[in-house]
Amino acid sequence: MTNGLGKTYLIVLVAVIITASIVALIAYSRGLRLSPDFHVRAAGSIQIVNLKGGENIFIDNSKVTTTYRSGSFEKKNYSQGEHTVLVAREGFWPWAKTVTVLAAHQAVVSPFLIA
């Protein structure tokens, strides 16, 4: 009887872990993050528009991408608060701006590069 009870507990434990994992993945895919103080917070995004192609994009001093075509670029899942965006292209002065990202919102910036 004890062996059967142990198997039941194990099955329940595995079911709880799987359910919690699925809930966490769904929350993460919808932009929710767990803050260092263990509160659930919604993340925001940064969109950079009017790109010509060939720009190097840095956010918070980390290179995010190099653009290869004109248009816009969006980076999702940034925490609320201020973030520094730097756009650089060979032969042009770099452009930088500090933007404020709000929960579940998109901060849009339009850099202009001077040759």
C-alpha cells in the first residue's frame, strides 16, 4: 500500500511540474517577466524606424544586430525603465538616445545619421 501511495505522489508531482512549466512558458511568450524582487512584470519593446541598411544597433552597450536592408527593427522583451539606443553606420556620426520603456508598450525611435 505504501508503494502505491508513493507512485501516486510522484505522478501528482510530475503533473504539477509540467503544468507550472507550461504556464511559465505561456507567460514568458506574452512578455511577462519575473523581477529580481519576485514580482511579475510586463516587458516592453524598442522599435527603431527609418533605417537605411548597414547600421549597427546597440542597446544598453550590447550589440543587438547589423541591419542589411532598409525599414525598421524591433527588439522585444525589455524591462521597464530607461535603455540607451546607439545606431552607428560606417562613414556617419553615431546617433544615441536614452528611451523609456513602459510595460506592454513599444518605445519608437527614429535615428538620423549625419555624414
